[in-house]
Amino acid sequence: MAASLFFTLFPADCRICGAPLLRISRLPVCETCLADLRPLDGCYCGICGEALHAPAFLDQGEAVCGMCQRAHPPFERAAAYGSYSGGLRDLVHLLKYQQVRPAARVLGRMLAETVAHLETDVPDGTVVVVPVPLHTRKRAARGFNQAELIAAAAVKQLARPHRFHLGAKVLVRQRETVSQIGLTRHQRRENMRGAFAVRDARDVAGRDVLLVDDVFTTGTTASECARVLRRAGAARVWVATVARTLKVADVFAMPEDLSGERVSDEAGESEQDRLARAAHG
């Protein structure tokens, strides 16, 4: 009765599909839209997480894209919950651009599922969870760092939360960068070069680090952060995001146990090097 009266006096619609909301909730998203937020399904590179063409022989081992075989990125593995499209993209935007903070808990649950899959590969010991930082001016304008909110929500929902230590101030963004939208891979790398620094190397020295962000696009930001963390002494860096943009890799995947056999390229060694650099920021 109270809920019915509330929605009569204060009608609200789902921010994703526009349907009338039938329950009182701090998150203005209907149950149908939340139920439609599904995890990735298909064949993906076991290192960078890119979508792959999957030959039948991939049953022999985990798929690894050609570019990760040519040059391993500075992180051990990158994983994401879902595709950065449709309702998941809308939910991320609700948090980032409309300041609907309750969305962080739902996104945190998705991140926690992703971390649970990664955790089986991470060696025993404490893991430092490092959100990708915003520049102080952007954080002040937005009022929060969405990666930090999502990471904090995720840690609370993990099966072994005591193993994960949230290091929200480990990384700092020491200079502002322009929007990555519309930039080439080379321009993205130059845009991010020197943008991040570790505040105190003792926080990561000899430890496994879980780098967290809302979206993984080309991997340029993740790669730059991972390089900085490794230079500061981190043992290994793992990457977990809520969503990632998907584009099917235009190279064949190979089983991980055959990764010693490099894929030939008719364009020659310089083309291989170019592809490897582009793939890893």
C-alpha cells in the first residue's frame, strides 16, 4: 500500500528502458534490465581478454591471441564481466555521469565475480587492490572516483575479503590527459605516458596488485598503470574491469601450450613488432 502510494505521488521510470518502476529502490533501474546484465560468453584471449576467432583445435589449451604471443603485456591477465554495450554501458554511465551512486554496488557485484575467476590464478598472499585514479580536478568535478567506489563494493562481496587490501591512494594521476575518444593507438600511448605514479613504492613492493577500472577499451590505460606499478616493485599486476569494448581480433588464436610457436606474418618482423606494441599500449 505504501509503495503504491509512493509511486502515485512520485512516479519514476527505469533509467535504462524507461518502463515504470514497480518497487521503491535507491537504484532507478528495473529488475528486468538488471537481469539482462549478463557475463561474457565466447572465446577470449587468456591474457588480454580480447574476443577471438576460435579454431577447433583450441580445445588443446587456453586461447591466446597472436599479439600476446608476440609480446606479453605488462600485466599477467585482464578480465572483464561483460561487454561495454547496451544496459551495462547505461549502468556505468548512470554512476559516472549522473552520480547515481547506488549503481556502484551492482557494478561491484559484477567485478567481484570477475575477481573470483582471476583469483584462482593469483598466488597465495595479500593482494593490493588499486583503482585507476582520476586527476584531482576531474575527481573534484565528479565528486568521486567511480573505479574506487566499484572496487570498494567488490571487495566487500568477495568470498575471502580479508585477502584483498584496498589501496585507493597507491596510484596517483600526476597530470591531466585529454579524452582518449578518437585517438589512434599511438596517440593514446603518448597521451598516457607519464600520467601515473606510485605514491609510495613500499605499498606494492614484492606484492601482487589487482588493478581495477570500470571499462577496459584498448588497454592503453591498464598497460601504462601496470608498467608504473611493476617499475615500483610490484611482483605481478592483474587487471579486472566491469566491462570492456569488444572487437574480434584479426589474428588467429593459438592454444596457450603452443605459444612458443610464433604465428608467421607475411609483412615481416617490423609488422609483428608494430602489432605487438599496439596491442599492449
